[in-house]
Amino acid sequence: MVPCGYAGRPGGRRKLHENALRRGLAPLSGRPPEDKLTPGVYTIPAGMAFLDVLAGGILENMCPRPQDLSKITLLLPTRRACRALGEAFLRASGGTPLLLPRMTPLGDIDEDELAFADTGGDDPLDLAPAIPGMKRPLMLARMILGRQDTDASPDQAVRLAQELAGLLDQVHTERLSFDQLAGLVEGDTLSAYWQTTLKFLTLLSQHWPHILADEKALDPARRRNDLLAAQAKAWATTPPPGPVIAAGSTGSIPATADLLKVIAGLPAGFLVLPGLDRAATDDVWHALSPSHPQYGMAHLLEHLEIDRQAVADWPGLQESTVAQERRKLMNLALRPAETTGSAPHQAIAAAATQGLVRLDAATPQEEAKSIALIMRHTLETPQRTAALVTPDRALARRVTEQLLRWDIRVDDSAGKALSETPPGAFIRLTARMIADDLAPVPLLATLKHPLAAAGQAPATFRAWVRALERLLLHGPRPGPGIDGLRHAIVVERNKADQRGHHDRTRELQALVPGLDDLAAIVQPLCDLMAEKEVSLGRILKSHTVCMEALAARESGGGADYLWRGEDGEAAAAFIADLADNAAMLGERMAPRHYVALLDTLMATRRVRPRYGQHARLHIWGNLEARLQSADVMILGGLNEGSWPPEAKPSPWMSRPMARDFGLPLPERRVGLSAHDFAQAACAPTVILTRADRVGGTPTVPSRWLQRLDNALAGAGQEKALDPQDSWLAWANGLDQPQGPPRPVDPPAPRPPVDVRPRTLPVTRIRSLVRDPYALYAER
């Protein structure tokens, strides 16, 4: 339930009128509209706050009474968009209660969320569940390992299986059939590798449906298609009594496009498209390629059998001159290459670049500092919001860390990899420590982890680890395992006794009880990893026991600390999921593959925050940013390979094979990414950022930046995007010391006389004279 100006609170209509003006909507008239909104296909132009405009139009034109809103069914691309639309109703309604419409995410649907009508059957939705995400790649990996011509390790097989699962989903999404594989092997046009791959895919297509039937499950994409098809059939047969609005979808999934076509034909059906370009000329429209931002729209309108000019603007729009001119600039810059030669250089209005800035940082660190500074500056204006939109998760992490210097905590809405959370890192570190026979680096990395305590008070355990490092691990490397550490203690203790260093002897002896405790924790897993072959389930169970014992404290068991919080719960769910499906990989595997297998499986898991930590600052991925808006939009990581992302070759189908099979080429994904860029770049205040070098390697600016530069250069406005504020200089100044630099004195070690060496080799006398500190550090 959210506030709404129609619920009768005093002043509610006045607030709704004020909110509408602030968001660029036509002001509310204070009475029901005389002409109701006609069902059909509409668009909200790029540059408008899509969800705010949508919410305002619904309230103004479709809800003369408060209860009317709850009769509407809304379909949106994602769950995040559904939540954001609820907030948009809050802003548009002026602060009084309202029953929200039924909102369903098309991207993550379930039969409980779709309002299926009766289709004549007793149980029209008797669909098997989707196969669990962990089970499918492990089952496919087992099939890959069972091939006689493979020498892949389990982790390599799982990576191939993950790619294969993606191919299965893609085939279902495009509603293709593996029966078409036969057409790809005609003749001898394919290499031996691809011939072998196609043979495996053919076998898979024959056996996989039977495997799913035995599991009483469906592939996720197949199940989604069935749900959408059932909903389309239900509404086509029995239209719902209330209005149905599908907003923000481009129909890139064929099953979704079919549902949108049914909605467009309903007596009370509305389609609201995001950013359709109705101003494009016919020669531009007919020259669209899959990499163009409007290609998806053109394809959807063709499927809907609707002419582009028949699409109307969503009612109540009040566009600024900046929004109109910015949209013209983006359309000019991103027009198809085939039409650029026939179009002379066009003049660009000054309003098109008003509020549009470009920052070219030297490094990703400088880029992150600048973005964080801009976001921090945004908070100086009350109620002003800012959002970073980037597909570069490394940049998102950098910005998150930079904001902490002002104690500003902002979550990355795309989530973070489970392997990068404290529990996830602890899982990987403990596995690596055991696999490397307690080698010094992985041993210390594990024991110094904040979760490690080995049943002691954390401070006591940290002191023991520091003593272990100082006394044993700064010299020659000890032998493998616990026995190697014990032998190293004996050797060092004998040396100390011979030199009369009794304090050092006592310190070494004090390590023994802690080492015994560590041995009791890790030795069972060490023994298991030393076996030739063992099941994944046994290793995982022993590993879990080891982790929990190592995370235990004197105040409680390790499970209480290791699996708590959002990160801990996600890690526990991963371990439980893997334990439930470990048998899918087979009964035996070499333990040496366990660490790599764990890393591979964990790499696909992400932990998303349940609630945002900041109300006015956001970090969004491309998918999360769709349909959303902020007062300041920062588009970061605009380099080739990042935005748009680099097209990765598939190990299962070459590009010509995928084309002949009927799968969309990578350019289609580039087109979706281009649409995201164009939508965000038309916001009133936009900052485009990139780094000149990443990892010391020069980068190439995103193709869209290059096209924008060319359009501005053709109009003689090469400097139009230069910032008026020195964001880069200010960012670099954040860590500059105050005042002139002050050189530090060189090190001058003065150890007590009784511990200074009495003798030195002749070859070390020169070092003593030239660099006494080197000799001191060495000893």
C-alpha cells in the first residue's frame, strides 16, 4: 500500500498537482478526464522519467476513483521495475494511501504471479518445476566427462556445461529445435572439431528430454515460454475484466512478443514502449541493423503488425527543450552507418549538450574517484538523486569503496560475487590452504581472515598467528602439512637453544598448543585430499566441518559466525545446494580438482542486497537501470569490451553455425545495450566517463562515444562536452598531502649491542658499509 492523492486526504490533490509539475507531467485537472485513455500502443520518449510518467498517466486518465487502480494489471520487465513503479505511485499520489495495481515481472515470472484465466482444463497450469540451477550444469558436466574423446577436468567440464546450459536456454527462447542440427552437418564444410561437437549436441538433444522427464523438471527458458504462452492463450480466450498494461518491454523474447500482441488486441489492453523513435526517416528505419538501439523496437512493431506512426505518445507529457534536442543528438549520432553518407553535417542546438559532460580519466581509479566525488556533491542539494549505470562491476566496486571515505554506503544493485564476500572468500581460502599442504601464503591468508579463530577469542588467535608468522614463516619454507610446521618448530628451537636465546625458545614452545588445535581441525580434510579418488560429497562435507571448526570462537560455534548475515546465508545456501547435487557429477574425482571446481561453481553466484543502503544514491547495472531515472545519471566504463560488452565465442557453436541454426548473432545483444545507453544518455543531467588505460593497457572509447564525437565535430562543437567543473583535478587532489612535500629520513637501525652480529663474512662487509639496513633486515 502506498500513498495516493485520490484517497481523500486534505491537500492530497494539491500535492499531486505539484508532484506532476516537478516530474514533467501535465498537471492534474482535479476531476475525472472527459476523454478516457483509449486502448492501444503508446510510447514514452527517451529522456522522460519513464515510471513517473507512466504512474502519473495512469492516475490521471484511468483512475477517477481510488479503487480503480487496484483493478489494473501491470506487466513490467523486472522485479526492480515493479518496486520502482510502486515508489513512482508514491511520488505521484501526494502522500495518501492507495491499493496498488497487480504488478508482474515478465523477466522472472511464476504461475502464482500471473492472473491466468480459465482455459477449459481442470488444471491448465500443471507444469513441472524448472530444473535447479546447480543440478543442471553438474548433470551436463557428467555427460561431458563421459565422452570418450574428452580429457577435461571436472572444473573445465562444468564451465563447458554452463555454456551448454546457456545454449539450451537460448534454443528454447528462440523456439528452435535441435532437429535443425542435421542441416548444419551436410557436406564437409565444418572442421573436425565442430563435427565432433555437433555429434555430441545431437546425442544431447536425444537424451536430455528423457533425463528431464525422469527428473520431472523443465529447462527454465522452456518453462517460461510455456507460462507466457498459457497466459496469452488465457487472455485471448477470456479477456480480463480490468485494464492490462504492459510497459517497458521491447519484446526481445519471442514468447513475450506474442503476449504483447495479445495484450494489444484486448478490449482494455495498453502497450507502453520505452523510447520509440518516431522521428526517424524511412530510409533510416529501413536500414536498421541488429546493433542499432531501435532495431528491437522495429522488430516488435513488425511482429505486432503496427505502423510506427500509429504509436501515440503516452498522455500528459511535458517535454523540455533540452530533452527534445538531446534526443535529436542521440538519434543523429547513432543513426545507421549506411545513412551517414547521404546526410550532410547537421547543426546541433546548444540545448542538446546542456547538462551533458564527458570525463576521460587516466585510470579506473581516477574514474572511480571522480564518480564518487560527483555523487557526494549531489548530496549537497536536498532531495537530489544520482545513479551510476555501468556494466563494469570492477568500477562499481571501486566507486563503492571511494564513497566510504565520506562514510556513504551504497550497494551495487547488480550484486557482488559470492566469492568476494567474507564467507565466500573463507570457503575458497580454506580449500586452497589444504590443497597446497599448508604452504605459508595460503596458510596465513586463511588464518588472518576475520572469520578464523579456531575456538579461541579472536584477539588471542590473532596474536598466535602473528607469532607463527614471525617465528616460522619468514625464513626457509617449512615442509608440507602440519608435520612440516612441527618439524620447523623443532629446528628453530634447537637453533635458539644453541645461541642462548631462551626467550625465543619459550615463544616457539608456546606455538605448539595452537598448532595441535589447528591439526585437529585440518588433518581430516588433509587426509581426504591425499587420497587418489574421492566423491565430491565427502570432500564437501569434510570441508564444511573444517570451516566451521576454524570459524568457532570461545563464545560460540563456527556455524553461528560463518553463516550469519546476508553474505553468510548466501554462502550456506551455496554449500547446501552443492551438497544436495554433488552426486550428479559422479561418484569419484581426483581431490586435486576440488579447488578449481569450487571456484568455477561459485563464480556464477551473486549476492544481492535485500534493501538499498542509500535513499538518494544508486549503482545500477544495465538491466537494473532499465526504466529507472535519477537527477544525475553517470554512465561509467564507456570503453569497448565493457560497454558494449565483448562478444565471447561459444565453445559449442561457431558464429556461422549459430547463424545457420537460427540463433541471434551477438550484434543483437549490442543493440539492446545500445538502447540502454541511448535511454540513459537522454536524461537531463548526464556524465559520461571512461578510463584511458586499464591494467596499464590503452583502451578504445565506446563506439557510441566515438559516434557522438563525430556528430559534434561535424557541427563544429568538438569541445561541447568538456566539463566546466574540474572533477578529475579535484578527485586527484583528494589524496594529495597538505603543504610542500617533506622527505623522510633514511632508516637508521640501532639494535641493542647484545643482539648485533659478532662476526660477518668478508663478502658482507661492503653491504654493512653501503646499506646497513639491508643487513639488519636480512637478519
